[in-house]
Amino acid sequence: MNKATPQTSFKTFYLALSADERGGFAKRAGTTVAYIETHLLYARKVPRKGTMEGLWAASQEFGAPFGRGDLLRFFYDAPAAQPEVPNA
């Protein structure tokens, strides 16, 4: 049986950073630690294009072990980011 190793998510990666690294990450991403931890860490909001590009650049600079597609999936596949479907 072939089991794939689980991918590191944005949340796991970000939480592994020290407090100082989180500050540098947020600055590089063009946002704040408070915004990341309130809105993005749990995918409550989908970042706008500019913020997403900043998150991707910061992720690369800080050595994130995931690709751009994985970062996008973190936000777009998250249950909170899915639109509600009305009952038929």
C-alpha cells in the first residue's frame, strides 16, 4: 500500500515560525501578523490577488515546503471559503 506523506499547509508552516519570523513574514507579505492570524490562518477570508502574491513571495522567501497551487487550495478549498448552497 502506497501512502503519500501529507503536505504541509500554510497554517502548519506559519505556526512553525517564531514570533519574530511571523513579523518578518507578514511584513514581506504586505500585511500584518494580526490580519494573518485573524483572517487568513483559518481561511476565514480569501486574500485578494495582491495579498495572495505577497503571501506566496513571503512563503518562498521563508522556505515554505509547498507550491503555489497548494497555497491557493488552502484558501479556496477551505470549508469557510466555500459559498453556501441554498436548499432546493
